[in-house]
Amino acid sequence: MSASVSRLPSRALAIIGPKKRARSSDAEFDDEELLADCLRGQSQAMDLLYHRYKRRVYGLVTRIVGAGDSEEVVQEVFVRIYRGLAKFRGDSQLSTWIYRLAVNCSLSHIAKRKRRPECEEYQDQVAAEPVPVADPALSRRLEDALKLLPAGYRAVLVLHDIEGQSHEQCAEILGCRVGTSKSQLHKARARMRELLSSSLQPKVACATDQDNVEEG
Amino acid sequence: MRCRDAQKLSSDYLDGELEPDASAAVRGHLRTCTDCEHYFAQEAELVEAAASLASLEPPDSIWEGIQARIARAEVQDARGGLLRRWLRRRTRTIALTGAAVLVAAAVLVIVSPWKHQEPSQRADSRSQEEPGKQSLQPTFAEERAAQLAESDRHYIESIAELRELVEEDRSAWGAEEAAAIDAQLASFHRNAIGQRLNLTSGAGASEPDTMGRATLYAGYRAEIAFLQSTLAGDFPERR
């Protein structure tokens, strides 16, 4: 344990805070109006709905199920959105409802999918490769490491850290409590740290090896 | 604060979810523990990298695929919705008719005064009760037979019409789906034939085969439900 007061590392001590997406009242109003137009069968409104949400849904689904199956799942999500709009009661935001459909379709798809030999090969390969030096393309390795997370961890990490949903929104989307969302995210990040530890600098020893005596 | 305790709070700390006191305590620990400082720094780097990931642009083929799926679903609605409503009406009629006939048959078995009479006695009693009329009025057994025949006809016609509609969908099925649907339909067909043969062979019996008739009609209803769900696209293999 270091007894001296360390220099102030800006990254660790600066509170990042949750990534905030624009959820202004204007956006919510637009969604309400858009929903009403869709229910009236206006094809332009349905087109607009797709283009408003396509990147978010595609990004979420691709990062949960993988690129190979994402097109099929995204199509299913939007068909369910259009076919289910009349049943949307408005007790949550439209975006939350859409995310929930996307997550449920993705997790359902994973559950039904048979294990493909190439997936096993990929996992084995990552487990066996030697620790590389820091990889400047952290984003690429992060995307690859996502595939190795359990589906549940992947869903909460994508929703919170990539899509910028709050824990309250994650809990509503995933059908769990806020505390569960927080603990799942913490475990997901810990697992990602393990998978990417060779790419992150500097290296750090495991906490279990360093139980400091309480100060003060 | 121990390192283990501080690291448990890393996610909440970096997301600004901690109460001010807890946040200050974590910060105090980080000022004095290089390892935890680095642990937090790595997690912060991960979180920043995740937040910076580029949004993915979906291919145009997805929108085309969505429109095609919705079009197919609406065609199914047009075909299946009207038919389902019509068939529900027919099925209710069939079910009510069949149930009423079965109940009447059971009553006949239990309480009919003719059960133990000789045929000549029955003829005498009818001629005494309603002179001139007994030759025109059908017996209960004849009425029952007519109603059962009517129920049979309703069921068989409904099934035939549904099978025609299901057959029109065949081109949309995969090979596995088609094989599974054909196998199920063949099973229904075999069961119905077997049950009808049983009823025919026992037609001369003094008591109606109530259970046999109930089994036959249950099979018809199961086949109708299967054909309806296949038309609706709810067949498990098609999900």
C-alpha cells in the first residue's frame, strides 16, 4: 500500500458521470406525435420511426447477437414495433419500449441459436493467445471482447455504457431492479477489464492480493 | 477503506451514483493507494472507450426486409382473420350441436323407458299415444342420428376448407416445416378414420357409443385448432 498522498490522476479521480443522450422534452413530444401518426397508418410516419431508431436498435442488437444474425433480429424487432404499436400504452417512453423489444428479441434469439463451431473456435483462440502489448485499437478489441461476455452482462453494458441509458431506464428495459442493473454492470465491467487487461495501461494487481488495512 | 471495498464501488463512483460522503471516502482512498487508482483508471478508460464507440449504420436491406415481412403478415391477417371469425362461429355451432347430442344420448341411455321394451311393445305404445301421427314423427334415435350426421358434416367441411387454405401457404414453408405439418395432418386423418370405423362397427349396438363420439369430435377440434394456428403462423417450427 502506498502511504504517501499520490499525485492527482485526472482520470481516476474525475467522476465521469453517466453518458447522457439528448432526452429533451422536445424529443419526447416528437415521439408522441410520431406514434399518433403511425397509429393513423401514415406511411411517412412509419418511415420516420424506422430512421429515428434504426441506429440505436441495430447497434444494440449487433452488439448483443453479433453481426451475422443482427439483420434478421433487427427486422423482427421493427415488425414487432409496427405490429404492436396499437398495444403500446404509453406508461413508458417510446424509446424504452423499443429498447425492451430489441433486448428481448436479441436474448431470445441467442437462447434459440445453436452453438456454431466458429464461435467455439473464436473463444478458444482468445483464451489461449499470449498477453499482447497495449493495443492502440482499443475500440476494436472492446467490440471483440463484448462477444465473450455472457448475454445478460452484454445487454446491460451495451445499454448503459454504449447506448447511454440510465440505470432506471436499464431496469425498466431489462425488467429488473435498479440495484440489479448496477451490480450486473459492475460485474460486466470487471469481466471486460479481465478480457482487456493487456490492452489497458497500466497493469494492476488483483484486489484480493492487496487487502489494505483501514486507514485512519 | 480496504481496496476490496473501494473496488466494489468503482462503477457507482465513476457513474456519479454514490452519495457525496461515500464518493469522498473513495476519493480519499484513491489518493493514497496507487493500485486502486490504477484499477479505477482502467475502468474509466473502458467506460470512455465504450461511450465513444461509433454508432453502427444498418444496411438498406433491413428496411426492405421489414416492409416485406409486414406485407406478408398483413396478407395473413386478411386471409386468416376473416376465416378465424367465421370458423369460430362454425366451431361454436358444431361444439354446441355435438355437446347437445351427446348429452341427449346419455339421457337416452340412462332413462329411456324403451330401453327394456320389446319392439312390438314400442309399436303398440306409439299407436296408442298418438294415433295417425306415429309414422310421421321421427324417433329420438332418428333425430339423434340426423343431428350427429349434421355435426359430422360441419366438422368435415370446416377441416377440408382449412386444409385448402393451409395448402396455399405451402410454398412459404421450409422442408422441415412442411414435413412436420404433413406428419401432424396425417396423424389427425388416421385417428379420425380409426375412430369412425370404431363407431361404424358398433352402430348396431343397443346403446350409443357416447365416449367414442366424444373422442372423434375432440380429434376434429384439435385438427381445426392446429390448422388455424398454422394459418396464423404460430406453428412452432416457423418461429
